[in-house]
Amino acid sequence: MEKKLKVGVLGATGMVGQRFISLLENHPWFEVVTVAASPRSAGKTYEEAVGGRWKMSTPMPEAVKQMVVMNVNEVEKVAAGVDFVFSAVDMTKDEIKAIEEAYARTETPVVSNNSAHRWTPDVPMVVPEINPEHFEVIRYQRERLGTKRGFIAVKPNCSIQSYAPVLTAWKEFEPYEVVATTYQAISGAGKTFKDWPEMVENIIPYIGGEEEKSEQEPLRLWGKVEDGRIVKAESPVITCQCIRVPVLDGHTAAVFVKFRKKPTKEQLIEKLVSFKGLPQELELPSAPKQFIQYLEEDNRPQVSLDVNFERGMGISVGRLREDTVYDFKFVGLSHNTLRGAAGGALLCAELLTAKGYIQAK
Ligand SMILES: NC(=O)c1ccc[n+]([C@@H]2O[C@H](COP(=O)([O-])OP(=O)(O)OC[C@H]3O[C@@H](n4cnc5c(N)ncnc54)[C@H](OP(=O)(O)O)[C@@H]3O)[C@@H](O)[C@H]2O)c1
């Protein structure tokens, strides 16, 4: 790319916002030119606004330290200086819906980490390796919004990334019933052990709203574009329990599957390791070379050994074996703030750019 696209990060001071800032440091296509957050942070330098809240393991990039934080709610002002924005603000669902649409209407594409628009019929919710064809609905969304270049695209919830890619790789064997339990890291709630000490040596069997997302969102990924909207798939049925565990980064899922066309274990592994998508074909900057790895050792995948596979953008699978009640069971692992949040959104933005949906203003 000749000239880098100018990017704004909405919610830049939060956990996911910080992840965007770190991932965008030295990005070959995108350059952060604007950081925005709540009115509490507006007017301060990024370094002052974040203060002791920097949660990344790498230092705050020098290029953003002295940037003055803008107020997310001053839409025209923020939008004026950027080609597109990443959204990671924490507001009410209705507020997020409204503000993301307001940015789109200023002809500023919004690539969002938030759940507010995941079920808006003409908003694509995409994992680039799974359903890039859903970007087709952007045409209809632009008609509704009355925009030429502005639109909203979202990525799905972090919890599904440890099993939805796996089930997609096995599509031809027609999985029709899935039982999953997720063991989810505390960074998924925007927390570290320092600010959530109750989680040390603890398990909490409840994550608000997570089970419905984990059961329903994969069906939308597997849905079809019909009459300018995404119509979700009906199968497989998925039932899920979501449990918070004392892990900093990395969501694990233990999953049982029934297939209409029962495969062999060897066939299943072959489909996993050969599964590729557009990001790999186009060699997008954040694409993992190997999307899914299969680990033969009985004690893998482990969070501490495998969460950073392919810089946190790959999925690790292990313990695939036949089951006495279901056909097969397995364990999956993905990085919840990389593949599951900022990294997944960044990969969406790269594909949107490669496909011409995002361009310089
Ligand atoms: N953490 C994850 O792994 C994860 C994964 C998927 C999705 N999400 C979603 O992503 C969003 C951000 O999550 P997070 O964990 O990064 O949250 P967070 O650490 O609490 O950060 C929230 C960000 O939103 C800003 N903000 C809060 N209230 C605002 C307001 N009234 N107006 C404008 N800006 C406001 C904050 O600015 P100040 O610093 O000025 O307060 C901050 O920049 C949430 O909707 C969350 O559900 C998170």
C-alpha cells in the first residue's frame, strides 16, 4: 500500500482499545492518527488518560503517548481526520448502536468489536476465514444509511472462536448437535487479576448473556445472504455453558458433536489442518499461516503453551476422540483478546481494505 490509511480507535483507553493500539504499532497498511474515549479522558494526552490502566505486556507505543484523546461523542470532529475507525467503546447497547451508525453516516467505515450490531440484518458479522461473502450486505446497508462509503461491520463474540472454526472445517460431515462448555479468561471481562482479585483460585459459573451468544452467533456465521440481509442457519443446534476461570488470556472449549455423516478421526484431523480461507490466500498482514493446528499430545492444548499460536490468531485443537454418547469430542483453545477481539476485527479491516470496501477518504 502506497500511503497508510488513517485510523481512529474509539474506546482507545480500554482493554480492547489498548490491544488495537498495540496491534496497530508498525502496521503496514494502517496508522493510528486519532484516539477517542469518554468525556472523562477527553483533552488529556493518551498517556495521562490511560495512567496506571495500561494492561498490555508490551510498552505503550511512543507514537500515541502524546496524542490528545478526543471525545467519542463528538462524531463529526473525530470522523473528520480519519479514513475509518475501530470501535471498542463500553456504553449501553442502544448508545453503541446509535454512535456506530452516526460514524457510518459521516462516510466513515466502522469495524466494531461490540455486540450491539451483531444481529442488525444488513450488518455483516464476519470471521474472515469462515464467511467473507457476508460483506456483500454492505451494499444494502449503505442504501439504508444513505451513504456511499460509510458502513458498519462487526466480528462475533470471543467465546465461539474455540469451536465455530472447527465445526466449519467439518461442515461436509454435517454436524447436527453440539454441546459445548467454555472456560473463559478474565481479560474477556476487561480485567486482570490486579483489578479482579476475587478470581484468584476461583471459578464463577456465570457470564451474563454469554451462553445465548455462544449458541446463536455461530448460526449467523453459517447463514446466507438473502434479499440484502443475513438469514441465520438452523443447524447444528448448539447448547452451551460458559464458565469464568482463573486464566488471564485464552478461552478453552470442551465440545461434543454428533454428525449425520460420521467421519473417521483421521478425516476430521485432515480437515482441520488443511482448512484455509481468503486471509491465507491473500496473505493479509494479520492472517495466521496455519489457521487451525491439531496437537496429538493428551495434555494439549494448554493455555500457557498454546494461547499465542500464530501470534494469538490461530486456533489450537486436541483430545479428539470418539465418545460413548456423542460421535466425537474435542478441546479447542483461542486467544480471546487477539483472535476473539481486536485481532479478529483487525483481520476484518484488512480483508475489507483488500476488497475495496475501505479506502482513503
Ligand atoms: N475484553 C474483551 O476481551 C472483549 C471481547 C469482546 C468484546 N468486548 C467488548 O468491547 C467493549 C470494550 O471492552 P473493554 O474490555 O475494552 O472495556 P473497558 O476496558 O472498560 O474500556 C471501555 C472504553 O470505552 C470508553 N467509554 C466508557 N464509557 C464511555 C462513554 N459513556 N462514552 C464514550 N466512551 C466510553 C472508555 O473510556 P474511558 O477510559 O474514558 O472511561 C474506554 O475507552 C465492550 O463493549 C465489551 O463488551 C470486550
